[in-house]
Amino acid sequence: MFYTSTRNNSIKITASQAILKGLSDEGGLFVPEEFPKLSVDLETLADMSYKEVAYIVMKDFLSDFTEEELKYCIDNAYDSKFDTEEIAPLVEAEGTYYLELFHGKTIAFKDMALSILPYLLTTAAKKNDFHKEIVILTATSGDTGKAALAGFADVKGTRIMVFYPKGGVSKIQELQMLTQQEKNTCVYGVKGNFDDCQTAVKELFNDEALKKEMDEKGFAFSSANSINIGRLVPQVAYYVYAYAKLVKEDRILPGEKINFCVPTGNFGNILAGFYAKNMGLPINKLICASNENKVLFDFFKTGEYDKNRDFVLTKSPSMDILISSNLERLIYLLMDRDSSKLASLMKSLKENGSYNVKKELEAFNDTFVGEYSDWSDSSKKIHDLYEDTGYVIDTHTAVAAAALDKYVHDTKDHTKTVVVSTASPFKFGPAVMSAIDKKYEGKDALKLLDELSKIANVEKPNAIKEILSLPIKAENVCEIKEMKACLKKELNMNN
């Protein structure tokens, strides 16, 4: 399996090389030249553990990794750092299945990929005789940052620097990042929104003078964002696992089509579902659920991607995104893998803030559906689901659950559906608790965690216990234009 760039399809590199680079030199994202097919049938998958499913899914995407290398990465990623024996439990509530992806070290779905990425990256470095110190540069809207910090903490030969929008993440998300203690980790709050952070990080990746200077100092960039194919491929596994689990529990018949509803910001999570469908997983619809920043909802309704709108800070901050980086990988397929057409669209997005692919998007109308819910819808869903079942979901999962209700009402499509549950309710305690009962509004965020544990009948996750006991390492804040200087300072490049 070889990988090419969305913006230059003359490039042809291995999976390990793509993982090492993170982003192509001209700014494109690496994509597989073709989609592999599942090598075992659905009945066989139903009897496999999560690790076994992950290997089956990943081995053909990452074909230059030996069986021993890939199994080493998988075994070390999906171990006791997850606080449930089952890596990704599937919970039924009101006839909908919730795929809980938040039982890892940082209680968000990013753990599913960022637990394995450090192992993939360091293995890739050995395979390619790569001896520079790898600098992981990451922008986060809340969850990727902590998951990346935890994944790369004390990993030999790496440093990680995370930028997040100051004031644009939850209290718990911020504390999770600021209490990371390891010497090879560094966090900066940026005066701007996530799109500002993400754009600036991409510009640093593409800064040729900076890369040359880093090379001379013995450093090389890579990414822990979902722009890295090493983040995307592991996410495909949990879609296949969820389907196999439903087969095993006799909820569906092998080959029966199901829907997935995914709370979506940067488009990486739902894109992994699309990759799973292309591997042969029987998926009917991928319901792309947006919050008030509904740029993707509008895109799937009109075919026009337009980021020229007000940026809204919401109760689901990890989805507060107007530039969905991973959508580029889907648009590349829409353009029949024509990288020149894709590059032209991305240029239009950069210069004009929009592009239109209405005609081409019709090819995917049978797969993707855009829907959205605002806080009024989402908070009501949190409240009603708890009142009716006792099950508590976080604010992002609630966006998807409420959007699913709208979709079913409008289409009468009663296909069995899995809602991809992306974060623990403990990560967004104040918003969750105020949705359940207004009496909790304005209460201290940390004190509410005890009450949440009590009413949900769930023990506080280890990640929460950790931040309550760890000191803040440093509280760095910078302007967007200062990010490059901060990077050079942290790497001691001015000496």
C-alpha cells in the first residue's frame, strides 16, 4: 500500500514514511492510493477482540509494517491505560447504540488513535533509519492536545508542543493539558480560536526556512493531529469493531446495513467511518452532526463550503471549527483523485474562504447526510435521556444524539444506528449537569464532578482523579504571531 498527497498525486511513499512526515511538503494530506478490503468475513470478526480487529483493519493500510511490528504497536496501545476491560463498550439506550470511545487515559475518543500513534511513529523512524528528534506540533480544540501529550510523554526521541485557543476549551480540558508534567511536553494557550491555531500550525509545517533551520539543529516536524494518516487509520478499527459487536450480540445479521451518527468538527472521525465503508463494512448512512458552527451541515445541504461566518463558542468546544481539515481527503476523492483540481479548491478556500462542489457531491449523497443541533436541542437530549434511562452523555455526544432524532423524524429512516460517543460527561461536567437540572448552573466545575458521579452511578475516571492531584506545570499564553518564536524558544534554537 502506497500513499500519495491530495495536492500532488505524483508522490508515492510508504505508510511509515507518510506517518513520519505527517503533512506533505506542499501542504497536502497523505491518502492511500486505494482502499483495501476486509480480509476476513463479518462472522469471523464478531469473535475477535478489539486488538485482533485493529490488526485486521490496519495491516493492509500499513503494509510496510511487519506483523511483529504492528502487533507490538497495538499491544502497547490498547492495554491497562484504558479503564474498562472492553476498549470500546457499546451501550444501548432508547433503541440507539452508543459506542463509548472515552475510556482511555484522557477520557476522549482521541485516545483510540493517540495511544498507538507514538508507537507507530517511533517504529516508522527505526524502519526508515531516521535519527532526528521528532517534534510533534499540534493544534487542539480541546481533546487532541491532552491525548497527544499523554501519548508522547517521555517517548524517547520526541518532543511535543500543543497550542490551544485560550478560553475556547472547557476547564477540565485545560487542566488536563496544563498538568502534564513530562520534560518533553509543552503547552501554550493562544489568543485566538481553534481555526487560528490550526492555520498557524500548518504554516509552521510549510515554513521552508524554519524546516531548514530545524534540520540543522537536528529536529524534524511530525503531527499528532488527524492530518497524520497514522491518526486516521487506527480510527477505522472501531467502526469495524462496533459492527462486529452488534453481530456477536445478535443485534444485526451479518451483512445488514447500519447507520453511524458522528459529532463532527475536523472531519477525521467520520472520515474513518467512510474508509471503513470502502473496506466493505455494510454502512448505510454516515450522519454528520454539527453544532452551531454548522459549516459541514451547510456543505452537505448545498455543496458549498463557506467558512465566512461568525465563529461561535459552544458547549461542545471540540467541534468549534470552521475549517475541517480532513474534508480535504474526501474532496480529493470527489475530484476523482485529481490533485490539481483539489489544490485549486484549497487555494480558493484560503483566499476566498469558500469553494463549491455541488455537482460532484451528488456522488456521495447516498452515504453522507448533514444534520445539526444547537444547545437547546442538545441539552434537552441530555436531560431527557437521563430522565428516561439514567444514562448520561457528554455535550458532543448529545449533538449527535439530538441530530439523529431530527434525521429520523425528517426521513423516517429507522435503520439501526450507532452514535459515536466521543467524550466522557466528566470532561464537560458543568454543561452536562446544568442540562440535567438547572439547579447546578453556576456551581464550581470541580465540585460538580462528585455529584455527576453520584447521579450517573459511575466512578470518577482516573483522568479526573489525576488532574485533581497534579500541580500546573506552566501556564504559557501567546499571540498567534508569536507561535513561531515560542516554538524556537522551547527547542532552544536561538542558542
